[in-house]
Amino acid sequence: MIPFSSILGYEKCDRYLIFSGESALGDGFRAFLYFLGLAYCFIGLSAITARFFQSMENVVKHTRKVVEVDPVTKTETIRHEKVWNYTVADISLLAFGTSFPQISLATIDAIQNMGKLYAGGLGPGTLVGSAAFDLFPIHAICVVVPKAGELKKIADLGVWLVELFWSFWAYIWLYIILEVWTPNVVTLWEALLTVLQYGLLLIHAYAQDKRWPYISLPIARDERPEDWVPEETPYFQQEVYQKMNSSEIKHVSDENRNTVDIFSIHSENPTDPLCVTVPQTDDEAEILDKAKETMLEDTHLLTIWRQQFVDALRLKNPEAKKLKNTYLLLARIFWQLLLLPWRFLFAFVPPCQIAHGWISFICSLLFISGIAYIVTKITELISCVTGINGYVIAFTALASGTSWPDLVASKIAAERQKTADSAIANITCSNSVNIYVGIGVPWLIDTLYNFIAYREPLRIQSAGGLSFSLIVFFCTSVGCISVLVFRRIIFGAELGGPRLWAWITCAFFMLLWIIFVVLSSLKVSGFI
């Protein structure tokens, strides 16, 4: 039999992932195994992202006690206000969290290339490909998710336009760095300016949200929720909450109690699933906080942590009675067994109730980084075994797999929210984070090291292919945004609407993504 490597015209790959005996296997079989491993890592990313969102919700829901004294009557007024601003939380915690797999992968790729005078193409390729996946397939899904005839529009056009501007400028800025100022080279100052622009995005978006004069756009804002709805009530804590007369608790079914409704944070609808209706007055809020503290004292944190392991090892099949089809039942059981190792591993993440969720938040990021490191190793092996350019794998398979949290987040938002703000903002903000943080931080690490060690700038590997992908992405993204604008003018909303036109829009967005992938692949492969 002719070796797989001989057919494609490259030398046999002697590298391995776990043991040296892997190199004795056929290249085709090795490629198959590595792709399976890559897919399994993506499943793990989805699982730990769910835990990450739980911790993020706890962080964002944190309130502080504010005491105001009337200067005349000297009476004290106590109120509770959110620590996190609505818009800033979306851009920082939410967008950063859904983009963290790509950011981790790019950072690990940069660290591995430290000491070299060139930057690897795996990280930038994944981030640009992720931006295309976010903009086209995720928009395509969000358009058809609302029920037939249901329209969902952006309530705060001003904030969205600010986010959209910084998203487009990010890719223009990247092209200027690669092709205009210092072609194929990144200097320390360029990398530093890239990272600092993320701070400018946060300030500008916050200024628009608060309608600061001279800075914000004079665009009216439709009604939107201002508060973040508290997280889903854990199953073993429901009895405690049932005793509280100051709030109405909606029970979560066994089927959905482990599902994270990451966008219940913007929900206005008290009948939404997985939603807890909380009293709005300050006195009742204070009572609720005290009740939570009492509950945590009664239910020791170690008990909560132990329950995480019990839940992880327990096979849940609440629909067994409903599933009359044996094959579907077996498929569900097989899927749960497949998730079992990940669930047990992630049970080591501390409970979200500790330190307002910050410890769980940080530990989740560490787990995501660990999986991203394995993904980089498997990707290098796939490129070595198959001979496929690593950049092509980066902006196709890696970009799609690591963007899965973005897809889940925007889909849930499009389904459960009355407006399209969260669904579309997650896309535009994630794209900005991809460049300013995902590419900026790795380049800053490498350029700083090269500046100190060699007094040399950082050369970009596959810079021509990356620049070409940026041009294609920019042109196709103009088509995507134009369609959203036309939908707003014709139907009055960006998402939903007549079913036929929703599916036509979906097909057009997917076509734009295919065009991006095909043209970028042809360029990197030397056919263009």
C-alpha cells in the first residue's frame, strides 16, 4: 500500500502526542484519530464554558450597598446597585469569556514561538477565522431562531454602532500593521497600541451607554432591561428558597437544571424558563442577600462542592419514559458517557458561591487554557501527518470549534430575549476582542521578548495569507452588515420576520462564509 504521505508528497511525520508508537501507525489512521481527539477537545471546551458562564453570572450579579443621606432631613436611604454596567459586562466578561478559547490558543502559540524571530500563524489564523465564523454562520442561525413572524430588533442602536465601528476598525488596523506601516513585521509599539485599543472600546461603549455629551451618538434608545436576573437556583438549594416569602421562585425541572441560561441576565420576561423572579425593592433585596448568606452557612461550601462530583458521576436521563425509541435512548446514554470524563474533571472547579464567583471564574479560564494547549499540539500533528497548511486548519476547523461558545451564547439570546442586542452584540464584541486581545496580547509577548533579547521586531509567518484573508473578510462583512440594515429598514428588525426571507438571509450569510473559507484556503495553498 502506498503511504499517505507519499501520495501528498511530503515526508512521514515522526512526531507523536502520547507515545512514540503512534508514528508506526498509518498516516491516514493517525489523522483520523487526531481529528477525533480535536473534536473531543471541542466538546470539553463547550462543557467548561457552561461552568464559566455560571461563574460569570455570579460575578456580574454582585451588588453593593449604597447609603445616601438627605442633607435637609438627615434621613438615610439605603439602596443596592449593580457593580457591573450592562454594556461593559457584555464587552468584557461575556465577549471575553466566549472568545477565551481562541485567546488561549493564540497566547500558547505565541509562548511556544518565543525566542524565534517570527510569530506562528496558528493563533492569528484561528482568530481571523473565528471572526468570520462569528459574523456569518452565527448571524445565519440567529436570523432563523425566532419563531415564525417574530421580529427582534436592536434596542440600543447607538451602542451597537460603537461596537460595530471598533469591530471593523480592528481588522483595518490589523491590515495597516501588516501591509502599510511595517509590512510583514510587527513592532513593540504596534502590538502595545493594539492592546490599548481594547480599553478605548470599553470607554467609548460606556460613554455611549451613559450618553456622555460630545462623545456619544445622539440616538434614542428603546426600552431595554437594566438589571441582570439572578442565576438559576441549584437543585439542592431550592428548599431554602421556597421558605422565602419575599420572592417567587420558579422551579427548574430536572431536565434543564444543569443547563446554563447565560442570557437570562438580560431577560425582561418573568415567564422565561430557568428564570428566578426577584423582588425589586431595596429592603427585599437586602432580605434576599441575608437569606442567601444564611443558606450558605447552613449548606456548607464543601457540601456544595461534593455535590458537584455526585452530579458529574450521575447519568441523568430524565426523558427515559418519553423516549420510546430505543436507539435514541442509547444515543443519549452514549452521549452522557462521552461527557462523563469532562464533567468529573470540571467538578474540581470551586463552587460559584465562593467570592461572588471570581475563583470559579479564574479556575474555568485555567481549564480552558489547558484544553487550548492540547488543541495546539493536536493541530500541529494533524498538519504534520496530512501535510495540510496549519493556517488552513486554523481558520477552518479550529476557528469553528473554538467559536462554539459564541454560537451557543448568541443562539440562546436570539431565542429568549425580546431584543436582538445581546445576540448581535456578542458577535461584534467577540470579533473586537479577538483582535485587540487575542492577537494583541500574543504579539505583545513576542515583540517584547524580541526587543529585550535581540533588539529585533517580530516577523509574521503567512503574513500574505493573513492580509488576504482580512481583505476578503472585510468585503464579505460589508455584505453581511448591509443585509442587516436592509432587514431593519424593510421588516423593522434584524432577526426573525417572515420565514422565507429569514431562510434566504441565512443561506446568504452561509454563502459569504463559504466564499471566505474557499478564497483564503486557495490563497494560502498558492492557487491565487
